[in-house]
Amino acid sequence: MTTQGTVQGGPDRKVLRVLAGEAVSPPPAWMMRQAGRYLPEYRATRAEAGSFLDLCYSPDFAVEVTLQPIRRFGFEASILFSDILVIPHALGQDVRFVEGEGPRLDPLEGRAAFERLRQADDPAIFAHLAPVFETVRRLRAELPPETTLLGFCGGPWTVASYMIGGRGTPDLAPARALAEADTGLVDALIDRLVTVQTAYLVRQLRTGADAVQIFESHAGTLPPALPPGTALVEPVGDVSDSALPEETERDALSRWSFGPIARMVAGIRAEVPDAKIIVFCRGAGLEGHARVVPETGADAVGVDWSIDLKALRDRVPATTVTQGNVHPDTLIEGGAALDAAVDAVLEATRGLPHIFNLGHGITPQTPVAHVEQMLARLRGGSPSS
């Protein structure tokens, strides 16, 4: 099977080669949040843009900040600069970003608030998101031909949790409580997010994205058990009983995360059959990570920093594509610890299909020199080369 970027005579997009199952040495690299506040040029552009949402919705600014880490580091992939919360914003929920505190939304606390959201087929949703698609179109034209362009959205559970709670909280108590008290309402919200976000990623792929990533950043805070009588969501692929944790944990992950994501994957592939899809389920544990590809049908699993990558690779088929998973704090530390972390990823994935990344987003206090050190170690050169 051929994929864009691997056809004869076409650009050599190494990330797409890995997503097609090829082991590439050294593995291609990008970083979650690679366009961010650790870069002085990003901070300057952010100040010029005004608000964070202005930065997301202005193609001029969004293209510029997306290109900045490619110019500086030559990553093999570039990820669209946007935010997972443009979807609730497009649905009509008030979204704002408070400096130093993060996102704030008007909490969706009951059925009346849900009924005020736009229906999934409302053309106003994609009219609202038109600047994002323009950014994708321009990025594909301006990026180096060999650079893979990634689109993205949030996982349905993660986006729903923000919409319900109005902000991120350590345990997502408002979302968990509503999931137990009014399962039908949370189902309806997730159904709408599945429908809208599937169409959103399809549009990104048709506009110029080479692949997409679904960020289920709050998988680790799912309800510990299903309400009585709730049916299981069946996995997409084969998964043995030995790869599954205890019953209630399996049901919760399938019910609220893997099942909805599997519906998104199937919906995307119905429109774009050769779509390449990465799923990042932070906090899902070793067993949860091992289940991502078989249960969702994704092409790759993004591995968070808490996972022993070698243990995961030993647990999944050799054909499984992984991505990750250097700890962002180790990138801040630099020095011998960072070299050791890079070496550990390379050793765990030697001869296997893998995309080098962090295990979560890069943080603002990360020295640029440490990113250079990490890439030099990965690529076998020196930070100044």
C-alpha cells in the first residue's frame, strides 16, 4: 500500500513512512506543543496577535508560529497551531483564555445548556472554523515538501470534560459526576462531538493535512465504573483477554474514550480511506496504551511519559506504531539525563516503527539549547551541527 509522501518520485515524508509501518532510523521527530512559549519568536508573535484565540483564528499568525519550530529545528512533522477548544467555541459555548490560568468556558451543567449548543449539521460550525482550514491549506503550501503536516482535535471525552466543568481540574470531578448522574446527556454530548470532530478532521485532511492526531489528554480521569445496565462498546480489532485490565476499568475506557474514538476513526476512513491517525491517551496506563490501536483502529499510539516504552513494545505486536515518550521535565533538565532518555527510546524501538516525541507537551521554561541537544543525540550529530 502506498501513502502520500512514499509514492515513487514524491517527497520523502518519513513520519508517513512510519505510520505505514516502516521502521526508519533514526526515527523522525516532532514535539507536542512544539510551537510554544519556550521559543522567543513565538512569544513575539503571540504578543503581536493579542489574545490566544486571535492567534488561533488568524491564518497569518497561526501559519507563522507553526513554521517557527520547523525553521529552527527541522522537525520531520509540523502540527497545526490551534486548540482543542475551538470545537466547543464553534458549537456556541463561550470560550476564553485567562492569562496565567488557562481556558475558561461557561460550564455545561445540564440539558438546557446542551440544547443551546449548535446542532451537528449547523453550517455556522464550519463557517466559524474556516480560518483553521485556511491555515492548514497555507501550511501545506509553505512547509518543506518532506515535512509531514499533522492536523488534530481533542478526544471526545477530553473535550466534553472541559465543556462540562468549564475548565480543567485534576480529577475532572464535574464531568465524572455528570456521567454518573445523567449518562444520557453525556452520551448526547459525546455523540455530537464525535460527529462534528470527525467532519473537522476530514476537512483538515482534505485541505492539506497528511495525518491527524486525536488528543485524549484526560483518559486517566475516566469514571471508575459504568452506571448499571450500560452496554459495552465493542473493540474495533482483536484484543486478547490478557491485554485487558480488570472489568470496570476496561468498561470505562471503552465506554467513554476508546469507543467514541473508534467511531471517529471509522467515520474518517469512510471519507478518507487512507487517512493516517494517531491517538494519544494520556494517563491510560500500560494496559490502556496497549489497547489503543486494537480498540480504536488508529494507526499509531502516542505514549505518555509515565509508560515504560520497552515494556509497552514487548506487550504489543512488532507491527504496532508507537510515538513518544521523553518526559518534558527531562528535556528541561538536559545534560546526561536527557541523553540517557533519548538513548532509552532508541533502544526500546530499535528496528520497530516509531516516531520520536515527548510524552506530553513541551513546557514554557524549556531551554532551546536542550531541544537542540535532544535532536543532536537522536540524529547522531552535535547541537551546533
